[in-house]
Amino acid sequence: MPDDLLARAREQAERSEPTVRVAALFRIARVESATDPRQARKTFKRALAEARGIKGADGPLVLAHAQLLAAAVAPELLPDIPSTDSLPRKFLPNMLGRIMLDHHHESAAFDYVVHYDEPSSFPFVVAGALVRSLDDDESLLALLRSTITAWRTAHGAPHFRRLQFIPVFQSQWKLLPPEEAAGVAREIVRMALELPDYPVTKIYDFEGTTSITSGREHTLFEIFHIVRQLDAPLAGSLVARHEQLAAAVRRFPNGMESVKQESEARRAGARVTGTRSGHGMAGSRADFPYLEALRQASQHDDFGPAIQQALKKYREDAATERPNEAPKEFWPSTCRFRTVLYNAGKQLGENAAVYLDLIPDDDVRLFAQIELAAALAGLPEIPGVEREYRPAPDRPRTRRSLAQRDPMDPRIRCPKCRWSPDAEARWSCRCGHLWNTFHTRGACPGCGYQWTATACLNCGQMSPHSDWYGWVN
């Protein structure tokens, strides 16, 4: 069945217009990589050659798409693909590295990180994922030292990005000679003390009694166990001068190591008692019916309601008035259909093919069919790129990407006090990752967990994440 799906998809792709054909061939190559890497590379290179010939505004977007698929199919081809501004540079390195890891290109991901030469966009999140998969101390040490170098030289990077280095150092600092590790720990302390403080909301225990609201003291707590072991006098002075740090250390004497031990013990207890975690959703309010339909489908094996939600989005994309003028590969409805068919394929197997007949557009159905084949081939889901280019009612048709709208739009506000976060505001995930939640609409870049509620760093109150966008048209 997967081979038949893919063969029919290729036949249709060959008959399609150039942007559809190229996008389809890129994704067909990914499915082929599961069983025939040589053929996959051949298909990908053909698509890449055609992509270079696409003119106008679509060309850079298609090439940006090629970068994501190259990371899945043939990471060694990435240097041959010209960079464009169609994907945010600050997110792209982490996206590429994670795709490599998800598709079992660990060696390529390692080389990508170790030889990455632009510190301001260094993929710290990928480095953190790599340290959990490598078991060779020599490789781990090379990765750690490359990450340290990037951290030290990333002067133009936002503060929150440089903080992504800390989990890597936390997990592997013992590989360094003690004096070298102590030097790095002191530098982190100096950075935390010299830079302006910023608000965070970090709750360390399950009772909610130990919390830190100072970004500076949160950083100090993250490395406290390392500082205490390598420079006890410095650790003592930090506790004496920082009230929230001192309170956290009284509760967790060995800092984050104590937090980790308690968390692991609770998880072990949950496995014994059969306790299950809840399901989280994040996104704009308009997305919630679709996300809920997808969640219900996973419980009841019925993807019909999710297809109906995708059809609703398709009618917006294909509207006679103000249609979406982006290539169909990047339509939000295409991304929805792809996700629905992928999840249906993982859950229902070949029986999921019945949902293809409900997709009215040949090109959109083609993309969903390829993603179903990917699910049946056992591949991970790959992120889609969404774009909307809609002409204004009374102006000449111009292309504008809503998906690239500044995530720190001042109209994003706390529903309770109307405080608006700036680019330096950060929230902490349960996995310890620190980031601006509005850069990803509540999805943690570190572990993938999607948060449904967000605490205000100004008034401290919790609100549904989607409600923060209530002032955004």
C-alpha cells in the first residue's frame, strides 16, 4: 500500500505545475529515504534543480522548503542550497538540526553543530538534544567545547538564546577539567549578575511553595550545584546575597540535581499507579476547534471532524474573493490535511486512505497522500511552512506573510492586566527550557510540550494562552 500510494503520487506530481511538482518531489524523496536512500537522494537533487528555476516571489520560499527536506533526506546537500529570508534565521538552525536527529542523521547533526560558525544563531537546543544521544566522551567533549565557544562569542544573540547553553553545560560539565569547568561556571555567574534582571515564573516543586520570579536568580539556581562543588565560597556568597536563591536552596539543597531527583521519583510513582498526564493545546483561538477535533480523533479513531475543520480552512484559502495566493504547498489548509492524514495513518494504517477522497483539490490531496505514505513508512512528521498572501480589498494585490508577523506584536497582551511582553521576556518549561512562549505560540522548543495556559510576568495570574491574542485581528 505505501509503495502504491507513493507511485500514484509521483505520477500525479509529474503532471502538476512546477511549484506543486517540486514540493511534491521533495516530500516524495523523504518517503523514499525510509527504504531506498540512493533513490531518495536522486529524487531530491532533481527537485532541487527544478526549484532553482522557479522565478519570482515563490522561488526563495521553495528553496527554504528545500532546506527542511534536505535535513531529512540528505543533510550533506544543505551547503548547496542558497539561504533565503523566507524562514526566520533565528529559528532555522534548531529546526534543521532537530529534523536531522528525528530522521536518524545523528552524525550529520553532530557535524552541523560542531562546525557551526555563526554564534548569534547557534543551535543550542540541538546541542542539548545531542548530548542525550551521544555515548562517546570524546565526541561529547568536542560538542561541549564548541557550544562553550559559541556561547562566549554570541555577543549579538538575544540573552534568552545564550541561556539555552546552560542545560548543555549542566549535563556535561564533569567532562571538563575542574579548573576549566569552574571558569565557565564563574562566567555564567558574572553574566547573570551584570546583565539587567528580568521577570520569569518558575515553580520548582509540585506543591507550588518554591518559586523564583527573578531571571537572574533562576540562572544562579540552575548552576548552583556546579558552583557549590567547584567554588564553595562563591556559592555561599550568592546564597547570602539572593533571597529567592536561598529559599530554593533550602528546599532543594543540591539545586537542580535535587529537583531532577524529586521529579524522577514522582514520575516513577506515576508509572506504578498508572497516573497519566493531560493533553495540552496551544495556538490561536481560531485553531482550537481543529486541534480539539484532532485530539478527539486520536481517542475515537474518527478523523472525519478533523477533516471538516481542514475543509473549513481550505474554503478560506480557495475563496473567490481574496484567495490565498501563496503556493498550495504552504496553504494552512494543506498543512492541516497533511497533519490529519499523517495522524490517521499512524493510528488506522492503510484504512486512513478513505479520508483522501474527502479532499476536493487535486494538489492539496497529493500533499496529504504523500504524508500518509510517510506515516505508513514509519517516518516522523516534519514541520510544515504556512504562508498566507491575500490581496487587500481596495489595494493592488501584494504578498504579505501573516505567519511571519512579529511574534512580539504589542497587541499581544495579558487578558488580566493588559501587560504586553517584549522580546526579552521569558517563560520556563517543565523540562527546564527557557524561552519566549509567544515566539512559538506556547510550544516548548526544548521538549515539544504545548502549553495551554500562560502566567503573566507582570501580574502573576494565569490565563489561557489563546486569550493573549484577543487584541490581534
